[in-house]
Amino acid sequence: MSINNSEEYVVIKAKENGVTIIGLTRGKDTKFHHSEKLDKGEIMIAQFTEHTSAMKIRGRAEVLTRHGRMHTDE
């Protein structure tokens, strides 16, 4: 199955120190494959790929996608 993810970017802005972003794998078993920590005000631009099917965000952050803007503290 071919998935075109070339335009699936996510922008994450930390609203506090220690926000964790965890990448989850695609496939039969979902597993953690990468994590990053952000401090307040830092921004990360991430992309879904053939290996990354989901992201888990811990901490207060603002998330922007083509589907809209969300806040983890709501």
C-alpha cells in the first residue's frame, strides 16, 4: 500500500518546558520509535512518513495541522 504523506506536516509549539513528542510506528504492531523534548517557546515541524503513523504529545502545546489548530491543555 502506497501512502503519499508529502504534505502531512504538523507544527508543535511548546507552551511549557519538557513537552514530549513521541513518534509511533506504522504496521501490525504500533511501537515507539522516536521521541523529542521541547522547552517553552520551541517549535518542532514534523512529518508523517511510511514509518510514522501517529504522534503522541505530552505536556502543554499548540498543534497546527492542515485540519486546524489544537491545544493539548483543552
